[in-house]
Amino acid sequence: MSCLRLGVVLAALVVVSSVGQTAEPQESAESIKKLILPGEAFRLEGRPAFVMLPPEEKRTSPQPWIMYAPTLPTSPDKHEKWMHEQFLAAGVAVAGIDAGEAYGSPEGQRLMSVLYEELTENRGFAPRPCLFGRSRGGLWVSSWAIANPNRVAGIIGIYPVYDLTTYPGLKRAAPAYELTPEELERRLAEYNPIERIEVLAKADIPVCIIHGDDDKVVPLKQNSAELRRRYQQAGKGGLVELIVVEGQGHNYWEGFFHCQSCVDFAIRQAKAGARPTAAAENRRRLQVPDDVEVQQDLVFSRPDGEPLRLDLYRPKQTEGRLPVVMWVHGGGWKQGSKERCPAVYLAQHGFAVASIQYRLTDRAQWPAQIDDCRAAVRWLRSHADEYGLDGERIGAWGGSAGGHLVALLGTLDTPADEAVSSRVQAVCDWYGPSDLLTMPPNVVSEKRSREQVAASNGAKLLGSPVPDVPELARQASALYQVSSDDPPFLIMHGEKDPGVPLEQSERLHDRLTQAGVSSTLHVVPGAGHGGKEFRTSAVRAVVRKFFEQHLHTSE
């Protein structure tokens, strides 16, 4: 009995010189694997592998591709040639690796990952291929997809196997899993793809299958039809196109291998896999480095019933609890966003970074803004265990209006009724107003009428023109809140800031040092109110060293 094999569609490598170090192309391609179409055969970890590229004028970067299984010495075979020709003509490459009779086992999955990494990391292939499983190749591709749902753009199949109890059966499959048949039976919930199809449904991975209703080798009911049923059960039935061919079994009927719907689906999904995913687009928009993970929109407070959210950035590889730097955005207290957080790079240097929202002045006036900052600190401290944070080492960093707020986090006394402290252990203030009473937009002068002062951002923050509420203005100004127990400060200000005078930071620095608080004033030459001068590696290094000094534990 032969379970027909649709070989991973072929092999032709783009540029031989770009082969990564894991490839071993010493032998001739013919001696490694005979291909049904021109391509390149090579070895990965001693296993035959191949790749075939479309005509040069149709190649793109990243290169869309199809990962095919089961790649075996005789597959892909002549019956599949037409399909592969269609893929290549459409600009889609095809590749595979001979994992032997792996039946979706962990070792087979590992070898497929070796191929994936060779092509995506060394040869410019797209991050999400379409997977193609013919017959028992369905076990290969579904198992790999379940383990790597974020790497899959879609799945097609020709009478594919998804239930290994129907084919090849536990006795034949067990050796590939290095288990006895009895052990494999006990672990079917872990290893049998059909038992975990909901993973694919939840990941919104579309599927297109052609299968005969008289298939005695790979029964339709327990395999392709069961996959569709499980997608429907998960509420994702619309993602599955199942073409049932009446009267056909497990054979070489030409209609299986000239299925235009499957070909069109594979081409469409392979090309979609070369486009950024919504998650990838979001990472690009947020400017998240590859070695940093982000959890977005974590609700930390609900003042007046409306949620306030933060984004939490962490290094992907880390040990132990992480000190936290909380970023507070600027925008005159009336606009701004937690997105595109400039502090994210600190997550590459052993910190967690939280970028927070706070209520803007179109929603609430002072002290709502500082209350929200305090709520965020308390949330980070309360959820330290859940997110691997060090609740005893939290710093605050903000720019402009955000600088004003973090300076107050560092200088205002914490509320006496706090069950969890909102105190921070270090403050980096970028060009924030420290004295609302003397900020030029809040002062009536020859250049500003009372009407203009009444319309200033400071007036919108306090709910009244600043000169009319001097005590409230002092309470909302870090200059008047300094005490000797304040945390260390790093104050950075542009030499030519036209919006917040440099004097605002100079006076705050002087007041802090007079009180015995550690404070460093760093004037950025030639800089205005923020701008490119604050985005240099030198400025980043100053900030990083400050937080390392005051938040990292001493060795």
C-alpha cells in the first residue's frame, strides 16, 4: 500500500553564494535528490533538501514560498509537476526537506524548522510560507503549523492525513516518536494533530483541501472533514474550503493534481505570507526591536469607568526580575500617545519599559494626570510577580508635559492612604516645566494678554488661568515640592528650547541639589524642545547609564 506523497515542491536556490553555514552543498544536486523541475538540492544537517525559485524577473524580496511535505526520495513526483509549475510561474518558490518517515514527530518538526530558518534567515524567504501536505505529508505540515502558528500563512492538502490513528496507525508511527504504541496512544492529545486543530483555528490559519469521499487509506471523515468540523466548532468554519470528490479514493486521479482552487489558494496565501502581518506592522509602527516583546493595552486603572492602558516592553531573553522604567508622554497635557515610546531601547539593556496613558485635559483637570501616573506605578508594583518585574526598582521618564509629571512623581509626597506605594526610585525629566507660575504662556505681559493666558495649556490643566490659582499651581509644580528624601534626578534640556525655557530645568536642578538630592543637569547643545538632538546614541547612553546606576542592583 502506498500513501501517495506530494513532494515538497522543489528546489532551486536563488544564489548559491548566499547559502548559510548550515547548508552542505558539497555533493552534486543529482546525487542528493532528483528533482522533477530544475532546482538546487543540498543538505541540511545531513538531510536532503531542495528549493526551486521562480524565474528571476518574478522573484521578490522577501520571497513568497511553499513548504511541502513529505519530501522523500521519490517525491515530489511527476503527478505534481503541473502544480509546481503554476507556483513558480506566479512568483512563488517551493522547498522541502527529507525528514524520513517522520509522521509529524518532534524530530520531523525540528528538521522542518531547520529548513525554515535556512530559507528565512539566510536566503531572504518570507516569514510565513503556505504549507502543502499530500497524503501523510498532512501530518508533517499540520504538526509543524500547530507548533508554529505565527509562521504559517495557510495550508493546502491533497487527501491529507491529520489523524495518525487512521494512517499510518500507532504501531507504524510510534518509532518515529521514539515511543511504544501504548505510550503514543496515551499521548495522542499531545501528538495527534487532529486533537489540536483548534490551535490553527484560533490563529485564523485558512485551509484548502481536496479529498475523495471513497478514500479507504486516509478516510475523509476522520481527517479532512474532521478538521473542518473542528474549525466550525471554534467558530472559524469560513476559513476552510473542503473540496470533496465523489467516487474517488487514494489514487493518482488527475483532478487531484490539477485542482485550480488549491493552486490559487496556495499562491494567494504564500504571497500574503510575504507581507507584514498585523502584528509585524504593529511592531514596526511601535518601533519595537526584534529582541523585545510587547504586551499592549494592559488596563491599569478605570477612573470614572473609562480604562487607562499601558504597553509593557520586555527583553525576549531575560533572567530574574526586571527593573522598570515608566515612560510618560508629552503633548501639553492635551494630546499625545503611549505609542512610539522612545524608551523602548532600554528593554535591550535589562529593563522592562511601561509606556502609559493618562487623562488629557479634554477629559479631566489636575490632579487627574498625576493620579493616573501614580495608579500606573501602583499597578506595576502590584503586578510585579505576574510580569517578572522588580517592584522595588521603578523609575520614571517623561518629556515636556511628561517631564513635568515624572518630576512631580519624584517630588510630591505620596498619598497617606496608599495601600501600594506610588513612589519611584529614579526620575529622568526631559525639558519639563517645573514652575507653572513662571512659564511664559501663563504670565500676563506685553506679549500676552489675559485672554491668551486664560487659553494656555497650563490654564486647561488647572481648570483656571494660572495667575488666578497660585496655590494650585505651586502644588502642580515640582519646584515647590522638593524635599531631601526625593529620588535621584537626571534633567535634560535643550540649549535653545523655545517652548519651555532652560531656566525651568536649571532652577529645579538647583533646588534639588540644595536639598541634598542627587541631581544631574545635562544641557543638550543646539537642541530645541526635543527633536533629533535627543535621539542620538550619546543621549541614549546618558539615560541608560543613569537608570543602570540607580535601578540595577549592585554587583
